[in-house]
Amino acid sequence: MQAHAVFRNLASTVIAALILAGFLCVAAGPAHAESFAERFETIKTEATPEELYRFLYDLPKGGDLHNHLSGSSRSEWWYEFATDEGQNGGYRYYTKVEIHNCPRGRARPAAARRPYLLYFHTIQESTYRQLDECQQREYRPLSELSGEDRDAWLSSLRLDRDEEGRNEFFELIWPRIGELFRNPQIAVELLVENMQRYGAEGLRYLETQAGAHGYVDAQGNSIPVDSVVTMYRERLRQPDARATGVTVRFLYTVLRFAPDAEENLRKAYAFVDEYRDLWVGINMAGREDNDKGHPGRFLETYREMRRKYHGIRLSIHAGELDRPSRHVRETLLLGADRIGHGVDLINDPETMLLMRHGPYLLETSLISNHLLQYTPDLSTHPFPEYLRMGIPVALSTDDRGMWDSNMSDEYYVAVTEFDLSWPEIVKIGRDSLEHAFAPEDAKGEMLKAYDNDIAAFERKYGRTDWRVPLQGVRPETYMYAERYLGIAFK
């Protein structure tokens, strides 16, 4: 009997303790811990624009799959390398600051021939020496520009005025860069400069569009393709490049509306096949409103190449239009795994259904589409429709040097315009790596690292006051963030 009494007393004590614990839990609030998705909603509600930007700058971002190396560098970086012969391999550059309507009797070198009526067209010294006296007076050494002229030259390589847009970008900025990007030393240094900035804002993979043809030495002589590839390989092995934590692979790009585009496509396949350690695929670029580059033109050439080569992936610009077309569908028929831009896909519901939950990905460039006026009002961009219908998408920077922007700007625009959730942000970053053309072993390592980075990020901002870790984040912002987002960090 005494044993039973002891047991009853013990049971009563345990029950009382459980009731008290339950009461304390109710009094203290919900028993479950706040998920990071909930924490992110709190951050979006409470953060100032500057705080939200800091948070997104610190965010692990996966990869940038749609990037033109020649368009990815800020004007200031171009100027630094172009005017420092110690860094650029001993080249000297001249830029056009006057127009004298020189007689056309003497043929100009091809590099200086067109467009003639264009200020800040830049050539190297070997080309300058071939000009007659009248033509030479139109140019000035780039390193000797005055403060006002230097500022104008810097401005000429970016879209920073209201009246500038698509035509300025496609028809004028590229000729102004002129011969600067025919110098492989500048190319490899700008690549590392980009890697350093990308690494600082949490990017871990860059799949950039660049080739190895058309480069010349300081005397204007052609540099063998294999020598240029070797320069890329050796520069990427150097400690400062490796320290960025950014893995780089390349796509070879063909200008779609060129008269000899089919032959250039054949050369691209041969090149990528030979240099598969760095080049992982082929792209086609160029204004789609120039109908000479329509997708159907290349169908037979791609079929011919697939009969000859295996395992060469395709990411092709398509649907970068502000009118309905079938370009995305026709580009998928070419064999593309990824579509660059795809703005007008929204007008092709059958193809949208085809791409839902499928093997394809859209490389979305919000800022590019804004500044080139494909979606002048960003709030109407089809990106959230694609994302929320289950079409894999990845944010990308396109020609960020000419927008004077970075990857964090893309994320900030996406979050503030379309109220992205935390799972959506994580999926966008992960999809950018899932759909990368990098070798499978490297891709697996990057995906594992991304998952670890996201978990660490959630711990960093989820275990304490989220404003505390923000104090150590030092974003680097450029013209786009200041002008369009109202955010600037000095």
C-alpha cells in the first residue's frame, strides 16, 4: 500500500510539473522557433532601403550565367588599364575628341574607318600611326585627357542619360571601346577585376562570354589563338584570381546577323571542342530586331555541327524583343538548354508550358531589359510570372559595366519590385548553378558550397538581431544604384 501511495504522489508531481511547463510555454508565446523565411519577411518589412541592400549584398548568389566579358567592366576599370602601360602590356591608346571632316582620299585602316562621326572612338597607337595628319589631329592620347574630357569619355561607355537607350548601346558604345578589347592583357585583367568584385558580393560562379580570336599585339600583329587561351589559363591560376573564390568558365559567342555567321558558328564549335577545359558552350548574340539573325537561319548548321561534335552546350539569346515572336520556341529547336532574356516569351503560352519544370532555364537580366527599354516599366517585367509558373530562372547582369551596376542591384530590384520570398531567392541561386555548363564534378562542389553558404547566412541573420551582422557589410555601389534605387555607399 505504501508503494502505491508513493507512486500516486510521484505521478501527481509529474503531472503538475507538465501543467506548469505548458502554462509557462503559453505565457512565453509560440513554442516553434521562427523560420528564416519568416525572418526574411520581417527584414523586408522593417529594413530601410540601405539595410535591405546591405543584406542582399551579403547574400550568397550562386552564379552569373549571362555575362558579356567585354561589356561587364566599368568605364573606370577600362580607363585604368588602358592608360597604364605597365598593366596593359605596353599598349598606348588614342581616342577621338575632334572631327575635322578630313578628306577621304587616303584609305583609313579598317579599325579607324567607321563610324567616322563618333567621338571617343578608341584605337591603339599602331592604328593611329597609319592615319594621315588630318586624321591624327582628331585623336588625343587617352592618358592625356583633361578632367572634363576624361569624364565625358567615361560617360560614353555607359548608359547614364535619359535619352540613351537601345541604339546608344548597340550602335555607339561598342565602337567607342574600339580596339581596347583587342588587347588580351586588358581582357584577362578585366576578368580578374570582375571576379574580385563578384566574390565580394557573394557570387561563386561566372560563365562569361568571351573568345580568343581577333587579338593583336602592340604593333597590330595578330596573336595566335592558343597564346590567348594560355594567357587566360595562366591568369586564372594566379593567387589573386584564386583568392576571389569565383569559378570561371567561358562561352564562345557568335554574332547572329553577320553575313558569315554560319561559318563563324562552325569555327566556334571547333574552338570549344579544342579548349573544353575552359570553354563550356556556345552562345549567339546580336539585335533580334535585325531579322538577318533569326533563329531559323541556323537550324541546318546546328544539325550539321551535332553530327560532328558531342557534348557542346548552347545558351542563346532569344526573345529580347518588345513585340511578340516565336524566337524562344525556335531557339529551343536549335538545341538550346538556356535562353538569354526571353522577355517576349510571355506572348507564347505554349512555349511557356513547355518550359515549366523542364530542363530549360531563362537567364533574366532585369536592369538590362529596363535600360534598353524592352520593359521600360520594371513593374511589368514578366520575370515573376516565369518564376511563379515554375520556369527555372536565374538573375544575371548581361553588360553590367554599361549599366554601371552589379549583381546585388539585380536582386534588390527583384525583391523590391516583386516581393520575392526567401525560398524563391534560394531557388534562383541554386538554379543558376544547377543549369550551369560547368563540369559535373565542379558543379557538384559549387552546389554543396552554395547550400553551406546559405545555411551559414541563415545562422548569421537568424540567431540574433538581424541588424547586428549588417554593421560589418560594406557594399560597393555604382551609378545605377544611386540613380535608380536611391542608394549609394561611399
